[in-house]
Amino acid sequence: MSLERPAPGGQAHESAVKRLDAARDARSRLRHAADDARGTPGEDAAADDLREAGDRVAASESWLTWLERGF
């Protein structure tokens, strides 16, 4: 099995950039939702959703870094 990196600017790179943008947008929306949920019964669930969104952003950033730099 080969783990060669796709060329920058290719389809895989473009997809990774789009997924990172989408993950950042989702995190922003969930950050606002978590702020709005403070002091309500939904506060814990909103905080969990925000943490998961942060994890998705971090994973997307890592993948894009690997595609671009190889580390």
C-alpha cells in the first residue's frame, strides 16, 4: 500500500480545504449556540457539540498540513 501525498492544488487538496472551511463554519455556529445555551438545561449538550466541532477542525487542519507539507 502506498501513502503518497496528492499534488497540491489537486482534487484531494481542494476537498481538504473545503472540509476545513466547513468545519470552521460549523464550529463558529456551535460556539454561538453554546454561548446562547449558557445557564439553560441545554448548556452541557451545547458544550459537548462545541468540543466535537473543535476536534473536527483540528483533524481537518492536520490532514491539510499532511497534504501540503507531509507532517
